[in-house]
Amino acid sequence: MSPIAEIAEAMKEFPEALLIVDTVSSFSHSADSDGRAWDRCVAHGLAKSAGDAPGLALFSASERAFARAQQVAGRGYYFDIIESRRIRPRI
């Protein structure tokens, strides 16, 4: 498991860089409860870490990440956070 809080603190020296976290089993240990440490987090394999349904994946993105994504031409579609904001899951 990576020390996310310490990495986020060090990232403050580089305000132009985004902190993107890809997590599987450490999701429950590295969750960013206040929403300020990372700009984007993708959690997959949650059946392993949270006892959820196989194939389930979650992600979160900061407003800073959304603003940066809007500046990228040709982002593609897969994992496009701008598109994810347009299409909300129906539960």
C-alpha cells in the first residue's frame, strides 16, 4: 500500500500536477474522506476489497480534474470524466 497522504502532501510542491490514484484492495485504507488529497481515484476489483459484486468499479474526480479534462482535445471516451458527468448511473 502506498502512503497516499504523504504523497499528496509532497504533491503540493507541484500545483500543476494532478494526483491520480489507481487502487484495488487498498481502497478501504486509502479512501480520501475529505475529498482534498487526490484529483482522481479509480477503484476496481471491489469484490476483493469491499466484498462487492464482481466487475464493479468506482471513481471520483475533483473539480480541478474536471477543469483540466475540459482542456484536452481528443480525450477519447473510455474513462472520460466529462462524459461521466453527463451520463449519471441509474440505481
